[in-house]
Amino acid sequence: MRLVAPVYKFNPRQERILEFKGYNKKSVIEDGEMRDMYNLSSDEYPCLAQRRPRVVYTESFERPTAMITKNKKLAVISDGQFCYDGIIYPSLKLGDAARMVAINSKICFFPEKKYFDVVIEDIGDMEAETRLEDVEVVVTASTVTFSSGGFAAKFSVGDAVQVKAEGEGAEALNLSAVIQAVTDTAITFPEETFISLIAEGETEKRITVAEISVTRSCPDLDFVMESNNRLWGVSNKDNTIYACKLGDPTNWAYYQNTSLDSYYAQQGTDGEWTGCAAYSKHLLFFKEDYIHKVYGSSPASYQIETAQCHALEKGSSKSVAIINETVLYKSQLGIMAYSGGVPMLISENFGTDRYTDAIAGTDGIKYVVSVLEGGRPRLLVYDMERFLWHKEDHMRVRDFCYHDGRLLAINEDDNKIYDMMPTGVAEEKMPIEWMAELGPFDEFIEDKKVYSRLKMRLSLADLAELTVMVSADGGDWERIEHLNAEYDRAIVLPIVPRRCDKFAIRLEGKGRCRIESLVREYRQGTINGSVK
């Protein structure tokens, strides 16, 4: 019997990556997808490239917490103060949780229930009340005259108010009606409102009341948005959807059987409201497990449908953004896309990663979302045109705003407002550090492989650096090359030959680098031999 030494036959093969597809942590990924990354972007797709440098838009605010754009001017809440177009209005005091929503000429603030009129630069209250005690009022068929009150400063013609009175015979003054005229001491309601109080042959009646109040109310709203010249909101206090009077955010109880009417509808689903969105075809009001959809163009035609689904996660109300007729938001399952039917998960690529407290913005193409992963911030970007995810850095954003063609973001770390995606060539004060991890590649071959070299076509800017590392069968990362000169060509990177099942590549860089292709060369070994 003779033992014959095995003979290895090697067939050289190559696998090329010409398309770098983005972030994917699923168990099986495609060539060109990356299991981990840092500060990469789809801007130069299909090449692998870094994100654009961010530019400080303004650092004139001490601690900005929220911002919106109105009439192409930026409105910011900073350290409890309101600033519009660079002017601070110190008389408007706001809390850290204050939210802004714009409607016609006004910017409204919740939960403070105040507004700022951008045309006349006036600050006002969305709700108002005047209360008097132990007074005599003079009542005619339509007018109530008080001894004092300052009503003209608080109420306007067209306001729907509620009058409540206490005292002997005062209950006849209780009503809800629309103001027809108002002075400092008198309010006129529709004709013959109090005609039953006036004795025949008399023109007025005097009534002494223990207490009388005139109120224009606004519900306690947890989330508010604007749609079709109305403010819409939801209240966890009474599980109700509300809408203000058409064009008037100060009137939420105007009911005159006209198209101007306010609107409310109490809901029966369990759970807290988590946010809302103004979709083009209908309005969306979210709970974690339900979407309430409001259809119709006027109060008389409003209809509500409820869908049980993966809806908006609590704490992620600011994750809602609309891109090309698609509503994107963060659910307990992940990032969802809603286009009128059943919401679809678009973040399968996150694998087992779990994110919370999402805050998002968009430039109309990309969905940029700041999240927390176990309390640690992450900034993720989804390209809606290419359907690719990328991970940027650890910036934590308080709020986003699309203003004057720029996607602005408040950086929680330094309290500056940044232009996230500046156009043109932006000055890069510090080289961006980046990383990309590709593989592991198994080539779908059961036998052991011998990887022999990498071939990479890249463009490396002046003073930029690139380090290439490899890992075989999940082992430690080994550095095989470090480049720190200007390259614009293909380079060949030799690898110490070793037999393995899987092989991964890690690229770490600093500064601008564009990688156009990556070729890995390997040989498959087969054994021919027998024992005789």
C-alpha cells in the first residue's frame, strides 16, 4: 500500500465590487453592502465616499430648542425666548418643551397657547378669559354691558365665547355665542339673544351677579399641525382630535353650521397620542398601535378611519417627515414608510440594532434621523432615490428645519445650528474621519479559499489617509496597507496568503477619499489523491 501525497489544484478567481450600496447588518448581505460604517454618504453613488462637511449656519443662540421657517424667515426658540428673523421678543416667555406651528400670518406656541403675528409683530393669547365678581350688568336684547372688563383687548369680533354667570336670576346669561361687536365694557351677541329677559315695553334689564366670566377656550393639545388653513391637534387629556375655526387658531369652539366651524371627535382606541402628520390625501393622527385617518374638506364631511398597525413610537413625534408623497416615521419596529396603504418597514438593514427617541428632517431627497441606541446618539440617513441607508456620526439633534433650501439642525453638543448638506464646495476645517467594513465574503464556496491580494481603484485627496485591514474567519483585524499620499489610480494590495472560509475588509480613513472599485482575488483548493 502506497500513500499518495495530495495534489492541490488552484483556479484563480476574482470578485469585483463596482457598486457600494450602503449599510446592512442583516445575517446575509450583498457584495458592496457594509456591515458597519462611519461618516459615509450616498452622494457619489455608486462610489464609496464620505458625507459632506457640515457648515455652521449660526451660533448666535445660547441654547436653541426648536425652529421653523415662516415667510422665508427663521423662527427659533432659544433658552426660553422667541426670535424671528434675528429679532428677539423678550415678552414672549416659552418653556423648553415649547413647540411651534405656523398658520397664515401667525406662529402658534404650545403648550403655552400663545401666538406671534409676523405681519404686525403682535403677541397674543390663543385663549382668553375675563372674570368679574359682585357686579351689576345691563342686558339688552343682544348686548351685555359691564362696569369694567377690558374686553376689547382680549376678544375680537367673530370669537366664539362662553358666558357663565352665578347669582339669583343670572343663569339666563349662560350661553355660548359669537361676538358681533366688542368694546372695553360691552359685548354684543346676535340679535335677540337675551330677548326673553327683557320685559314688555322695556329695552334693558339690570342683573346683579355674584360672578360672571367670558371665556374663549383652547384645548390642551399634545401634538399640533397645520393643514388647509386650520390647526389640528390631539389631546391625551380626553382622547380627542380637534381642529380650529378655518383660518383662526384662536377659536376652537366655533359651531355655526358653516364651513368655518371648528371640529372635534373623541376616539375610542386605547393608548396615548404620539404625533400627527398632514398627508396630502388625508390627515394622520398616531398612537403606537393605531393610525387615525381624517378624510374630508369641511366639518360636515369629515370622516375618521382607524387602522391598527405599526404606528408612531412614543417619544419619536419629531421623526415624522414627508418625501415625495411618502410619510416616514419611527415605529417600535423601525423606520416606516406610509403611502396611503399599510405602512412598510424600510429599516430591515438595521438588523438587531434598536433605536429610540428619533428626531428627523429632510431636504426632499434624504431622510436624516437622529436616534439613540442604548442612550448613545447615532445619525442615520436614508436616500429615498436610491433606497440606501448610511450611518454618519454621533451628532445628537434637537430639531431639524428645512429653510431657504437648506436642511438645518440644532446640535445638542455645542448649541449651534448647522447646515447639514451645504451646496457647492464647503470649507472643511477638520478632515472627516470615516470607516467602512465590507463582508465577510464567503464566495458561496464550501471549500477553503486562499485570498492572495486586493485591487482597489481610488482617489485620495492631498493629505488624506487610508488604512486597509483584513480579517479571516472572524479573527483580529490585520493592517495590510496605509496610504497617505495623493492617489488617483488603481493600486494592488498584497495579502499574506491564508486559507479561510470567510474574509472581511475594513477601510479606515481621514480626509476625502473616493473608492470606485474593489477587487478581491482568491484561489479555491481541491484535493486529488487516493490511498492505495
